[in-house]
Amino acid sequence: MGILGRMVVTVLPLMPKFVVGWVSRRYHAGVDLDSALETMNRLSKEGACFTVDVLGEEITTMEEAQFFIEEYNRVLEAIVTKNIDANLSIKPTAFGLLIDSLAAEKSIEKLVREAAENDIFVRLDMEDHRVTQSTIDLVTSMHERGLSNIGTVLQGRLFRTLSDIDSISEILGSKADHRICKGIYLEPEKIAFTRRTEITDATNRAIDAALDCGAYVAIASHDTAIVEHSLNALKQRGMGPENQDPREGAVAQRPAKGPGYEFQMLLGVRGDLRRKLAKEGHLTRIYLPYGSKWYEYGVRRLRENPDVAWHITKALLMPWSNRR
Ligand code: FDA
């Protein structure tokens, strides 16, 4: 990150809220569900589908979980009644995973069950290393209880990821459904790669491994190197927009899924690349956050990983490089 990025990290949390709001509005779909629905309606014309995230994360009391339980139920009801091609992304710590893991699991299971009744998939976003194992365990235990419409995220930067792909695959076989990304959290050197090229290479290896295990793979990156690697990896395995899902025993008929893989990008980031992939026929999904907690979310993300500040700086100074 250059000097400009560092300046933004220092100054942004001190800036008036409206300035932060102006900078960040391209990255979230508004403060309420209506705005999210309106954004999805508009962007679906570009051939995209969605995964909806209600902004907010680790809670400090179990009472706070109630908000997320109710709001995600509203999202579910809205996407079903309005027939929107969308699924859900949830953060287990927002349901209380770090406070009362049994209660959190119960609430998540209820939501996943309701989603299953409507053929909607639920993705557990992956948070920092404190919850890597418990998030994976949530997914495998839901599958054991008959819910196959759930998967999580594996972060290329973590040393453990390749072995997680193997062990999940042993339990779930072709029902495994992974989002693979670099990982936003700056993890300690003893458990994670910390250099950019190492993280990129490790993420590419994770994508290859997940494809080889027969998992459904959501490639979540805006990095041209990763997208190009993935396109080659898919081709080598006979996968692509024109080909049928080649995975043995795959849940191929699940609505709103691609032929064994899809590309995912964040709202507001590399719209050019997403539209190009969609035009080539690949299923492209936009991660669409909305909610009143956009300020806390933005500032926290900046503190966690100042690279985001560089992206914002670049988007501001060179808006053509990063159209929504
Ligand atoms: P990289 O950071 O190199 O970005 C490549 C290019 O994309 C940049 O040069 C820039 O142009 C643009 N860009 C990327 N991020 C930008 C931003 N925020 N603003 C503006 N421009 C940006 N992580 C995690 O730990 N747990 C999770 O559950 C998820 N979930 C998730 C879902 C989806 C759909 C995506 C796309 C990403 C995540 N991530 C995540 C975040 C992920 O781990 C990673 O931190 C970011 O995607 C940035 O890495 P890239 O691979 O995009 O490369």
C-alpha cells in the first residue's frame, strides 16, 4: 500500500460520516431492504445474481442476534415472493457464535431450514481464525442433519485451507460447496501467508484443490491473475459455461447455481470484469451488503486490512479503473 492508502486509513475514521458515506456508497446497496431489492432489480439486467449480506458482524450480547434473525427472514421472504435470483451470506458471529454457540447454531439451522424449503442456498462467510473450525463444523453438522443448502468460505491465505478442503470433501463429497477467496483478515504469520504473491498462489492452489475434490466452487476474486488462473483450471477440467456440471453425484439441479462453479464479486468492485465474464456465459454473483451498519462495517474493514483503503483511493482517483 502506498502513501495515499496509508493517509486514507489514518484520516477516514476521523472524517465526517457523510464523507465516508459518499466514498462507501458504491460498496453497499443502501440502508434498508427496499434499497437492496431495488439494486438487485437493476443489476439483474446485467445478467448477475446475488448473495445478500445484512451488514453487521460480531455481537456482544445474544439479544443483538435477534435483529439478524428477523432481518434475514425478511430478506428470505422478499427474494422468494419477488422471485429474485439470490441467496444469503451470513456471519456466524452476528448470530452469537462466540457467545453462545448452541443458541447461534439453533438460529442458523432454523434459517437454513427455511431457506431449504424455498431452494435457497446459505453461505456462512468466513471470519477470522478464532472461528475457522467452528464455522466449518457448523456446515458439516447441518449437512449431517439433512441440510445440503449450506456451505462456507475457505481463505487462500491460511496454511490450513488445503487440508480443510480435503477433510470437508471426505465428509460431504460432491455436496461440498466452497467459496474460495484470498481472505480479508490479516492473520498472524504462524498460520497464514502474508505476502501478496504467496497469497495469490495459495488461493489458486485452493481453487484447483476444491475443483479436484468435486466440490461446487465459487471463485470470489477481482484479481485478474486469479480469474485467469481459474478460467484455465476450469478449461483443463472440461468445465465451462457450455458444459454440464461434471461432478459425480452433484446436486446439479439446485436452482441458481452454475455448472459446478461460479464467479463472485463484491458490489461496486470490478464491474467491468464481472460483465465480461457474464457475457462469456459464466454465472456471476454479486455479494450485496446492505443495512444501517455500513459505517461501522467500512471503518472496521479499513482497520483490519488497509489494502481496502488503497482500493478506495484508486477508485476515487481513477474511477474508470473500477466501475460499479
Ligand atoms: P485484490 O485485493 O488483489 O484485488 C484485485 C483488484 O480488485 C484490485 O486491484 C482492485 O482493482 C479491486 N478491488 C479488490 N477489492 C476491492 C475493494 N474492496 N474496493 C475496491 N476495489 C477492490 N474474505 C473473507 O475473509 N471471508 C469471506 O467470507 C469473504 N467473502 C467474500 C465474498 C466475495 C464475493 C468476495 C469477492 C470477496 C470476499 N472476501 C472474503 C474478501 C476476499 O478475501 C479478499 O479480501 C478481497 O476479495 C480482495 O481480494 P481479491 O482477490 O479481489 O484481490
